[in-house]
Amino acid sequence: MKKACYTFLVLLLVLFLFFRPIQAVEASTTGLLLWFHTIIPTLLPFIILSNIIIRLDAMSYLTWFLSPVLTRLLGISKNGCYAVITGFLCGYPMGSKVTADLVMEQQISAVEGQYLLSFCNNVSPMFIISFIVTVTLKDPSLIIPFLVILYAAPLFTAFILNPFYRRRMRNALRPDQKKKASRLQINFKIIDTSIMNGFETVTKLGGYIILFAIIAGMVSSLPLSPAWIKSLFTGIFEITNGIQAIALTTLPVPVQCLMILCVTSFGGLSSIAQTESMIKDSGLSILRYIGAKILSTGITLLLAALFLLPQMGAVLPGWH
């Protein structure tokens, strides 16, 4: 069944490339430019540095100020705090990559890694502030509500799943800590490996971004009506194009915000594919990750309905 679905999707993409070549080229160009101008300069340096930090077992130097709170609140290890911080600050798919790296480097257990993956792979604050609120919605007054809702939802997800994983983490064997590298290894082997891993990672991300940009372009060209259904489907596949499409609909602005919050919290199938690529060698489950994302999206919907929409009535035009 899975193979049949993949084959059908590939066939649709091939037909789209043949019969809508202009739209396909525009979509792939958009994805390529996003990768070249945004992903490479922002994520590549961080991936390389993060690889070095993990291989040197130096996370404690960066998490000392939050680890006392996070370890007690979430029941995670000090090394796990590094995945939480990067996952909330650096955007997709860095939370999943750091978590997988910690598991594979035996800095945390696989059980703790699965728990961290359930809530620490999110959009970055800069994406919310600059792209969603400032550029797309053009209302800076929504910055705080959007940040609170989009980061409260994964935290609530963590609290809901915590009792289940805390019992498993208590029974899990602690991984043996690797010996710290010598100075010679630090200067050559670790840096070389970290650089190569960084380029391999961003190259994979570029492929997924371009592929799902084409899929989003294909969805946007479908004769679906009303327009908000098409925009929602686009967002389910890829959030950047989906958010822009939702903002261009004639829906009331509060409804647009509700839809944008939900697709942003979910992350889109593009981010799920990127996440699976990051964790495939770690033994972590992508299905459990998807389940946690669906739970987080439901919490986002509830929080937005309860707290955001009533507040928007006073600041957004067209709300009655």
C-alpha cells in the first residue's frame, strides 16, 4: 500500500512536469532559492557547530542556565536539554537532527530521544516573527500571541506524554558515555566529520524542499473550490507556500490565523519527510513523531480558539 501511494505520487509529479512545465519550473525555482538563500547560510554553520559540540560532549556549557529547570520539569537529562533548546530556537528539522545525533552518539537513551522528538522539533521564532506575522499577516501585534500558542502547544504535548515516557526512561539503561576526544582528534577528525555531515544534511534538506515545493505547486494548480480548501491542502504538504496561500483567501482574518497556526504547528509533510531523513539511523519512530505532531496541532487549535480569536477582534479589521 505504501509503495503504491509513493508510485502514484511520483506519477502525478511526472505528469505535472510534462503538462504544466512553467508552473513546475517556477515551483522548483522557489524551493531552490529558499534552500540557497535561507537554509544554507542559516542552518549549515549551526549544523557544523552543533556536530562539534555533541562530539565534544560540551552541551553542559550551553545549557547550564536552563538545565536545572528543564530536568525537573520534563524529567530529561542534562544532555537532553540541548535538544530542547535547539529544537525551540532553530526551527525544522534541527530538533530532530540534534535528538538523533545525541542518541547515536550515546549521549541520551533511545527512550529519552523518542520523548524529546515528540515536542522539540518546531518552527523557529524568527520564522514566526518575520515570515508569518510581519511579512504575511502584516500585524506585529500578533507576535506575542503566535509565539505563546505555537510554543505552549508542544510543551502541553510534553506534559501529556511525560508520565508514559518517564516510566520508560526510568527503566531504560543509561548509555555509556563516549570518551572525550583528544586535542588532535578535535582539530582534525571531529571537525572534518562535522563539516561533511553538515553538507550532507543541507543537501538532503534541499532535495526535500525542492520536491515538496513542486508538490505544493501541483496542489495549487488543481481546480479545487473553494480556494481555502486548496490553500489548506498546500499547507499540509508545505507550510511556507501554504501560509501564503491561506493569507490570500477571502476568509476572515481570524479564520486565516487559525488555519495558519494549525498548519505551522503540524509542520507539513515536507518537515515530516525531513525529520524521517534526520532520524532514520537512530532507531527513533517516525510514526510516534507524527502522532505527537497531530496531538500538538489539536492543542494549537484549542488554544487559538480559546485565547487568540477573542483578542484579535479588537485589533484586526473585518472581525465582528
